Amino acid sequence: MRILFGPEIAVGPGKVALLKAIGKTGSISAAARELGMSYRRAWLLCDTMNRCFRSPVVEANPGGRGGGGAKVTALGDEVLARYDAMERTAIESVSEQIRNFSTLLSDDPPTTDDEERNA
């Protein structure tokens, strides 16, 4: 699920994962490493979120001796809680349709070789 704000994705699965990783690590760079993305990409995602919401969802402190780090703000925590609630509601509301849809899928999922051939 993605929440759009104008042309931007205010929040979606990747940004939620980043916010959770920042909360866990206390650092944008450590969160980026944990998620396998560049620091620049993580910083740009944080910047987009901060521009989309009424106040910052991530606060970063300048690096250097004794400095550095980042934290998810109270608004960021609220964004995470509300996103998780919306996602649970969405999943619950379509669970029957997903079960019905899954009957249309093959009994044997494609293998990596099949995926490469279809790319």
C-alpha cells in the first residue's frame, strides 16, 4: 500500500521499512546498510517523507565527534502506527478475494530459470 501526496509517495512499504530501521538503529546510514540501500537513497526517502508531512518524521543530527544519529519523531511513530493499522484493515478486507484469486494461479510457482527467461 502506498499513500500518495501530490506526485510523491508520502509513505509506502519501503519508507515504512526505513523508518522502522532508523528507529531500531538510531542512524540513517546504519538503517540504509541494514536494508541494502545507499545512504543517499535513504536520505532522499527521509527528505521526501519530511516534506510530505506537517512536520518531520525523521530528525537527523549532524555527524562528527560525538554527533550524528537520527531518530523517528513522535509524528513518525504515529505515521507508522496508522500505516500498520490501514495495512491490516486492507489485508482483512480483501483476504477472501485473495483466497479466491489464488485458485487461478498455477500449482507450481515459476523457478528462477523461468523468471530469467521471461525477463
